[in-house]
Amino acid sequence: MHVVIAWWDGTRSANDTRQESAGRPHDSGLGSGTLTDDFPGLRTSHWLTDPAADRQGLALLWDSATSAARSLPALALKTFGCAPSHRWAFELDPTAHPKPDGPLVLPQELSLLLHA
């Protein structure tokens, strides 16, 4: 499983004008299942917010790095209108994640990170 953590600064947008960072972008589709429907290989996404740093972000779990590389630019454009300000990617132990057609259970370490 390939994990991408992406952050967008509140001062950044596609037009270089100030974005409101109090809430999620109105067209993000988060929580409605549309991101996983629209982007092949995306297993799940989790909203991240850091009001003190004026950042919003996504934790994205992909089937593979190839799926992430192919779809992340379009996903970023759909959700925020521009590329992320900061991005980190890493692989999770392949024995720890479920089969592609099975239920998604987050590894304990990632679940702890997302709920901290």
C-alpha cells in the first residue's frame, strides 16, 4: 500500500489568490466516495487540517505508487485547483494491508497518525 500525505498552504491557489482555509474546498468530493470512484487505485482518503499553520491536506492510500503518480495531479486539481505545497510518500509493509477487494483496515500506526 502506498501512502501520500499532501498539504496545501491556505495562501496558495491556482490563481495565486488567498483561499479560505476554514473548511474543505467545496468541490472536493471528500466523504461522498467520489474520489475513490474517480481515481483508479485510490483506496481511501482522509481529510487533514492544521489551522495554526493555515494548511489543509489529504492522507491518501493507494494500491501502488504507480496509481498515485498517475492520478495525484488530477486529484490535486479537482480538490484544490493546484499542486500541493508539501508532499510525503511512503510504502506500508505489503503483508500488513488487505487484499484489493477486501475491506480496508488502516494499519495501527497510520490510524494513530490520522487521529492524533
